[in-house]
Amino acid sequence: MPRLALPPHVIKQDQAPMRQHRRLAVLRRVLHDETLPLRVRTAASLVLLYAQPISRVVRLTAEDVIDDGDALMVRLGDPPSPLPGPVASLVRAYPAEQPRLARAGSRSTAWLFPGRQPGHPMDPSSLLDQLRAAGVPAQRGRASAIRQLVLQAPAPVVARALGYHDKTTTHLVTEAGGTWSRYAPGDHSR
């Protein structure tokens, strides 16, 4: 078989991760701009803070939000991730604002982001369009968030807490120049 020469993968500027200060500015605006729909504010917060893809955000159910009275947590991986105060108040207020008709058709699963058809979650492309219209660059913000998270904590810990694969976060930490390369995951109590 002849040798093949593949062109290098070029990352366009509109696909590159956002800078940290820009991501935090967008997150701050989403948290405080009450002119935006609560659905958009809630979804954007999960994307910009916990690096969740839109396809995973729309599949969250009401059971994935855990309120123990003191703290509000969302089950993205294991263990559930705590939501900071401003995001927690958005997530608490969001289900109360939703029309009950979307949830009435599905007694077994109450989607956090219900779709138009009873029993189905919202279409990810529809939510992505709403985020874009609100000025939230979801893919770039998510890429920025995951890179920042793997720089702050060991890649296996981030992967487990946010529902990512270990190899994905390990690759991202080396790409981002992180120092957690010698972290040994697992039980250290022995």
C-alpha cells in the first residue's frame, strides 16, 4: 500500500477554546442577565462551568438534581457535583418555570429540559441555537472549561466527577501543559 500524507489538523479561531477571563465574563453575564430565558441561563451555566456537552445537558432528569437542603448537586458523574450559589438558584428556579404539559406526558422520566414531544428531552440542536442567539459560544466555552478543570485537579478525578473518559481528560491535561501527570488514581488507603 502506498504511503499516505495526511494534512495537519488546523484549529480555526472560532473553534479554539475561549480564554479563561472571557469564559468567566460570559458565565457572569448568563448568571445575572434576567432578560435571557431561564432555560438558556441554566443550560449555559452547566456548559460553561462543568464543561458538559449540550447532548448530555438535555438528557439530565429531575432525579439528576439532588437537593439535600444545604447544597444542591447535579449528577454528571460520580460523585455528584455541587452547584455554586448563583447556579444553584438558577437550577432551583428553572423547573418551577416550566410548563407542566411537557412533563405530563412522561410519568416515568421528568426531563430537566423537556422536548415538545411527551416523554422526550429537548432536541440538542434547538438548545444550541438558543445559546448561540444569547451570545453563548457553547463549544468554545466547554473546551475552555474542561481545560481549566484539568489544570486545577487530577485528570482522573475530573473525568469521574463530570462523566468524561479518563483518556480524554489525560490527553487534555498534557495538551494544556498540566502538572498532574504523575497522579495515581484509585484507592490510596492501603
